[in-house]
Amino acid sequence: MIRFIEIADKLSAWFGKAFGWLVIMMTLGMSYEVMVRYIFSSPTTWSLDVSYIMYGTLFMMGGAYTLSRGGHVRGDFIYRLWRPKTQALVDLVLYILFFFPGITALVLSGYKYSSRSWGYGEVSVNSPAGVPIFQFKTVIVVAGILLFIQGIAQIMRCIMCMREGYWREPEEDVRETEELLIKQHTAGDQ
């Protein structure tokens, strides 16, 4: 179980970090659009579509990584008061009743949706540029599969927590900037 959790966490982290670079591409694309629109009075026809596609891809492909790090929203005001074993039991039940049926529906309907889109080479109707969007719809399926894999790892975490009485945390890979600054500041004071 531990090995599967580690593999799922690393897979989710790799995809999350790889697609995180879309933030820079979106920033450059939007900066270009602002420049040509307001300085040269020559707006592009493709900018809005490309920004939607990149943002949607970033959001979808980051879902499994966020799940692996416990970053999704939950009712923490009650949840945090429970013992870890109770938390794990509630999480396990919720994963089985809601998460997996929802993710399965996402993958199956996403597959149907994207295969139809690939079949006729769908392009965006939001702009005259006709930006191809069929490849973007495949992201729905890939993100769903990654979430499904990470969900299995989360269930394994729940089972292990119910047995051991504590949560196995994912390997730390990212630290908040404010944590690093506080650490530097306190080290400088000593």
C-alpha cells in the first residue's frame, strides 16, 4: 500500500508541477494581448480562447496534485476536532459514496465528449480564429484518470490511518514562501 501511495503522489506531483508552468505561458500570452490591444490598437482573435484553454488545463491537471496534498475544500471546522481514525472512516465512506462515482462519471462522459470532439475536429465558436479545442477536451479524461488513481491512494491512506491511528503525510515537496521567509527572519535574529 505504501508503495502505491508513493507512486500515486509522485505521479500527481509530476503532472501538477509540469502543468503549473502554464501560469507563465498565460501571463506572457495575456501580456502580449494587452500590449497589442492597447499600445498598437490591434487585438488578436485567438487570445481569449487560448487563455481559457490554458486556465482550464491548469485547473484540471492540478486536481490530483491538490488532492494528494489535502488542498481541496472540506468542512474543517468540524473535521479537525475528530480523532484521526474517525476522520479516516468518514473520508473512506465519502470517497466510496461520492468521489469515485463522480470521477467515474467524469471519465466516462469526458471520453464520450472528447472522442466526439476529435471526430469532427472541433474548433472554438467563441472567436473568429477557430482555435482547435478537441485536444483540450482530452484533458478531462486524463485529469479524471489521475484523480481516480490518487483517490485509490487516498483510500489506502484512510485504511492505514484507521489501522495505525495517524495520517501518513505525503512527501514534502513544496514550501510556502512565507514559511521560508519566517525561517530566514528567525535565523537572522539569532
